[in-house]
Amino acid sequence: MSVQELRARITKLDTEIDLQKEVLRKLERDKSLVQRQLNAVFDPIARLSLEICSEIFRQCLRGPIAQPGADAAPVQLLTVCNTWTDIALSTPDLWVGIEIQIPCTEGMKQLLPIWFQRARNRPVSVLLHGDFSDWDDSESAAVIWQHGVQLKRLKTSYNYLVDDDWNYYARHIHLFGGAAPEPLSSLEHLEIDCSLEDGGYLADDILELLRLAPNIVECVLGCLSIGHMSDAKPVVHTSLRRLTFGTPSERPDSNDCILNKLSLPALEALSLPRHFISDDDLLRFLKRSAPPLQEMTMKWGPGTIDPTHLRECVHLIPSLARFEIWGPHAEALADLFATLADCPSLLPNLDRLTIHNMPYGSRVLSNSAWKFLLRAVSARRIQLHLLGSFLQPPPTDILAALRELVGDGVEILISGPKDRDLISESPS
């Protein structure tokens, strides 16, 4: 055969080979389809729709936030079969929560952007906890704040265990880690905590985060010191409805001092449990914000809020319905009860009053204080909880009258010695 004929023959064979390859590919596709049909006969899950499978997978999550790793539910679903992998990757709700241990491993640094991508445009909840001493300029911080527009819930917890190689004191953490975050338009819940005894997050960073999150509705600040406040720029936030200061701290620079830089005209619940805040600071905050407060929890003790200032404060929040006080002295309680009894215009919407843990040397209320309390509860029909072991029970006639109110449907609980419920006890 001539050269030309040989080349023509090769071309023809190539064409036939391509045709046979296409036939083989079609046969493989047909076989795969038939195999799926056969599997569906024995496996009812295979007959379920994508939507139902996605919901089943979503219910497999242990909680709203997953810690990336081989044992994480979303990751495990990727290892079963191709079908499950396809379903998991097409279900963004599986990837809307992530728990990140700081400092990040190299594998985590690579996985972080992929995790956000799998969540697509869904709002994401992020929990950061661990040692933030190298958080500044970290790659992980850059990735998280780069996807800040997706953040719906953010919690940071600095639980560093001290050792001899690091200065535990006077350490300030840069919350943004050197990154320049975009507006956090989806962020609704913020929780920041720190175990450092002296140091913590910078006030400017926390206030800036609030500025960047115009739609945030709840903020929880744990036991942390926010550094110097004098130069921090004030923030007016019109969406924040619940502000809580967490675990006990009696340092003069404790985190409730951030109230001096906040105006919160939409605030409905303020919790300052076991924190010291000056009467002037609280009064200025309420005047500045004029919030429609419905719930307030506060520490009330020596050097904090005196009865006169308290009356000024509560006059500014007539919407208050639930009032909870920690650690008041007997004299302060007597003044409060007298005011509630004699001034119906004060806290007209109050329906629940809770008193916790009077100081040990001040757990005996005078007879007149009990009479004022009875008048206030009778007139206002408020729920009353006095908790923390009063050393002396109410006078017999007062106790009998309070029990009658309970019989009429008023909720009253009074702790006596050894935490006995004085109201529910049978009269002797």
C-alpha cells in the first residue's frame, strides 16, 4: 500500500475507535443508570427527593455550629458515596455554622474559605475560642472578616491557659487581627468573652464592630476589661435590643463602663448582673438613650446606686416590666418598697420584681419595709421573688396576707433560712 493509502487507513481506524469509545461511554452511563435503579429497589433512601435528603442530612448535625474535622457531620457525609457527596455539597444549610479553635492548624486555614463557599450566600454562625495571642495579622482573621457580610452570629472566647513564657497581664487583643472588615450587615448576635485578669479586647474594636453591624439585636459581653475608654468614639446604635454583661467583675475598668460610649434608643433588655456601675453613669446612659426598656438586671450595692439616684433612673424607664436586683441592702430595699407603694406613677408597667442575695449582715427587713412591700404587691399585683435566705421571716400578719394574694393568683416566692419557701410552708 502506498503512503497515502496507509494514512487513510489510520484515519479510518481512528474514527472507528472514537465511535467505539463513545459506544462504551454510553454503555457505562446506561449501566450506571440501571445500577442506580437496582439500588433504589433495595435502598429506599435512594428514591427520596433531593429536598428530603437534604433535610435528613441537616437533622444529622449535632448542633447549629460544627467543628471542622473528620468527625464533623458535614465532612462525614462527603465520605460515604458520590450521591451523598453531591447532596451534601448542594445543601448550604449544612455549612452555616463553624467552630474554630485558635490558633488554627494549617489544614483549618485551607478549609476556612472552602467552608464559607459551601455555605454560599447563607448567613453563617462562627464560634472562635482558644489562644488569641497570635491573632494579630493572622490568616484566619483575614478570611473570617473577608466573609463578614455572611456573619449572622459571632462568639469569641479567649480561654488562654497561662504559662511562664507569656505575659498574662496587660494584654490587649485586636479583635480584627489586623484585617479591615467590611460592613457586617447580617450580624444579629454578638458575644465576646475573655479570661484575662488584666487586659482584653480594645474598646475601639468593640465599638467599631457595633458600628459595622447596624442590624445587630443582641450583644453579650463577658468578663473582660476593655482597656482605656477615654479616646473611644461614641456609638449610637438603633437596632440593639438586648445588652448583657456577663460573669462577675469588680474592677473599676470592667466592661460595663462601655455604656459611657453607647446610646441605644431601641434597647429593651439591659443586664448588669454583679457589675458595679456608678449611679451617674447609668443615669446619663438612660437620659442619652431614652430606651423602651422592658427588662433590667443590675448589681446594687455600696458605692454604686443610692436610692435617690435609683428613683431618678426608673422614672426614665416607665416601660420597665421586669426588674431584677442583686445584692441590695435592707435600707435600700425599704426605700424601694416605700416608693413602689406610695408612687403608682413610678414603674406603672412593672409586673415582676426579683431580689437576689442580700448581703449577709443586711438580711433583716424592718416591719415597715414588709408593710410597704405588701401594699405595693397588693396594689400592683406584681410577681415577687425574694431569693437568698432572709434571716428573719416577715411578720405573721404580713405573711398571712401574702399567702392570701397567692391564693388569688399572685406569684410570690420568699426564701427563708436554709432556702425554705416561706410562702408555701404551712402556717404553724
